[in-house]
Amino acid sequence: METNTEMKLKDFESALKSLEEIVSQLEGGDLALDRALELFEEGVKISRFCNAKLEEAERKVEMLTRGGDGRLTETPFTAEDAGEA
């Protein structure tokens, strides 16, 4: 059976949304200490997951931007690259 955190770690976007919800609850300040600690712990796990996903994406981008000689080729990212012409 999946834990609550595991269910939220399906993809980066859903994990980030869950993390935002946790931060909002913690900022509200009207939680019992035990519940606040549970949410904080869950937030740390989600944060680590998001960080790992970002690092993975960075490695993929780096691999895609290496030149034939193996060196990184710096290419500016523009709105056209994102399909936002």
C-alpha cells in the first residue's frame, strides 16, 4: 500500500503542488505540533524528490547540448525554442 507521500510523488508537477499545499498549511499556524511536524517531514521528502527531478532534467539538457567534441555548447534559450513565437 502506498503512503501519502508516495502517492504525491508521481511526477514533478503534482509533487510541487503538494509541497505548496503543505507550505500553506504550515504558514496558517493553526496546526497541532505533531501534525505540523508530520507535514514538515512530508514536505522535506517531497522537496528532495523535486530536487532530484530537477537535477535529472538538468543532466538531460546538458547531454543534449554537448557538442560533437564532448564539450558543452552554450545556446541561448528563446521564446521560439519553447514554441511561444
